[in-house]
Amino acid sequence: MSHDHHNMVSVSVTVNGEARTEECEARMLLVHFIREKLGLTGTHWGCDTSNCGVCVVSVDGQPVKSCTMLAAMADGAELTTVEGLETADGLHPIQQGFMECHGLQCGFCTPGMMIAAKSLLEQNPNPTEHEIRDGLSGQLCRCTGYHNIVKAVQFAAEKMSASQEGASS
Amino acid sequence: MQTPAPFGYERATSVDHAIQLLEQLGPEARLVAGGHSLLPMMKIRLAQPEHLIDINPLAAELGSISIDGDSLVIGAMTRHNDLLASPLVGEHFPILQDAERVIADPVVRNRGTVGGSLCQADPAEDLSAALSALHATATIRGSGGSRSVPVRELHVGPYETVVGDAEILTEIRVPIRNGCGSAYEKVERRVGDWAIASAAAVVWMDGGIITDAGIGLAAVGADHFVSPAAEAALRGQQPTEEVIVAAAAAAAAECNPSTDQRGPAEYKRHLAGELTARALRRAVARAQGGQ
């Protein structure tokens, strides 16, 4: 990273597999860098106080509230946003789960919810309902009452473990 | 939109480099680790440093958990989730994992650090109470070398520590002694919130007698996050229900909660006593080999 002058930084990231470098103010938060500099508006910006979790993105494989991280801190990192979930084979099982189980109504919390769910399933491929609720406790949803979100994650877990078994047999 | 005021951004590549930057940039420079306390304060201008020194590159140098002699050593850059997941921590001091489970939420715990939480010195901070109860010490480094300070003496008031302008907290050392049992109890308004009140209890037992004890309290205005009166009520005693209730009453009497949006002072004082008793019962059970 180079300093053009006092308060400006150059930030290089790999976002959803693509290398990008942008200049920004040192005080720019990662959520705004992703939305305004990288042009990826799937990541939402909500409470600004690290409570609601709609801005969650994956930074080097770990979900992070991007309203509470400076873009400068992400220099050199690999980012995955909601736009990076879909693969050549189609929607990610988590996306399919949210669709099939009606895991969203207004959709505002959904990008952060899905990125956090992805990390949860990577650490714990077969979570109990309690583990799902605990794992997503940093995400607020004001529509669903969480019930269908839990179902969506369970749908994804089953689908992902079925494809794991299929791959290994 | 909430955005911090402009600042100069520096990135430290080693502890020595961080100290050198602090000396060079002066008292208006602040270290930032996980940033989950400092950045929100900067957004609402409660903090307005002229320079931020990012110490996230020191995660490898300061982020390990290990045993050194008869101490558990926790690097200051240890992320909350790493403390929560550490088998070493679980084996020796389950109180720290009790506390971590109720610190913010899993996503915040990916970023927030042990050292950052202690240096933020929020009066409701959970680890300050737990580590004070454990009689842990903090290692603080400056250009002149390192010094060791009991965690009980780290905080001089709300949001204030003894860490100097050009110093950095590098590690926490928790003494490992035989017969230890520990537990943490907290009541919060909703998942991930700061405590309304919380209590940390540590007992060291030998032959059925409590030989030493640590009682920590957060969010209830306890001096240095501890209750010496409750500790004195436990030392040399058998851990009977009577003794536990007396120690809990001493903790409730000694703390100094204030009424705020989290509840009235008398409710918090009641909680301080009740949670001390609950934490003590679990700590004693753990010391005696139970869960």
C-alpha cells in the first residue's frame, strides 16, 4: 500500500476472484468502498454501529461487519460479497435455501445473512437449530421472525452435505 | 452516514515499529486493532485521533495463546473467537469462554481483540472483570522495555488505562494454580449487548477449603472491576451455601451501580449479588471436578 499523501490510501483487494485497486480516503469504511469504489451494491449498509449485520462480507474467509472496518485494513485481502456466491453451476445452495424456504421478505438483511450462513456451514456443516440461531445472532431481520431463515440454512446444509457425499462416493 | 473525521493512516509492521510510530506521531495518535470499539466512537466523534496506527499486521506476533512456565499467555491481538475456541483456555480457565460466549456476536468476535477490549476500558467490559478475578497481569511495552501491571491496576477509570501514550499492551499472563475453578455470569437486555450486570468468580481450593478467590464485577461501578470484600469473605472458608451467599451480599454491598437506560441502580445491585452467587456455585463445582 502506498500513501499519496497524508489521508489518502491505495487499497488492493481480490473481490469475488477479481483483483481491484482503488484510491480512497483513509477514513473510508469498507462497506462504502465495496459499494462506491468497487460498484458492488449487493452488500447493504444498515445501522452503521456493528449491530445489524446487513453489511457482512467475507474477509480472508471470515465474516466481518464491513461498516466497522476501514477499507485500508482490507488492503491485500480476499473479499467475498453476495455477488460472489453464485457459481457457474447456478445459485449457491444457501441462495437456493433462502428462495425455497422463503428466508426473506424485504431482502435488506439477506446479503449479510447469507455470507454469515456460508461461514457458519463451513465451520459446522451440520448445525442444530440452536447453533444456527447462535451463529446468526449478529444479524437482524425485521421481517421473517428468523424461522424461515433457520429453515433456509438447514436446506443448504442438507444440500451441501448431500453433494459432498455424492462427490466422495 | 456516519464516517470518522479525517486522520492519517499508518500501518505498523512490528511491535517496535508501532511504538516508534506512537513516539513520532505524539499523543493524538491511537492504535487500532479490531476497531470495533474505537471506530464506532470515531464515527460519532467521541474519539477524534489525528493518526491511526493499524496493528492488524501484528496478529501473528501478538496473537498466540500458549503456556509459559506456570502462566497461560494470551497475546493482545488474540481475536475473541480464538480465545473462545482455544482448548488451552477451556482446560485452564473456562470463565474466559463463559465470558466470550456473551461478548457481542460471532461476527464481531472475528475482529475484536482481547487487548483492544481491555484498553478500551469500558466499565461494562466482560474480560476486564474475568481477568481481574483471575489475578492476571498485563505486559505493557514501550521503547524503554516492558513492564508488568496487574489487570486490577490497569484501569484508572472509565475509558482510561495506565497504558502510556507511547506504549502498547502486548500480552496477558494468567497464573495457573492447582485447584482452580472459575465461571462467569452475565445478564444483558438482548443477545450481544453490554451487561446490565455481570459477575466473575474464581476459587482456588485445597482440601475442601477456598485458599484464594477472585470476584470480578462489570457494569456496576466496582472499583477496578473487583470486590475485595467478597474475596475476603471466601478466603479460608469451606464453600457452603452460607459462605457463598455472604460473599455475594458483600459484592452487592461493595459495588456502586448507577441508574441508566439499562436499569435502575437497585436492580443492578441485586443482579451483582445474585450473579456472584451463581458464578461462585459453578466455579466451586468446576474446582471440585464437575461441570
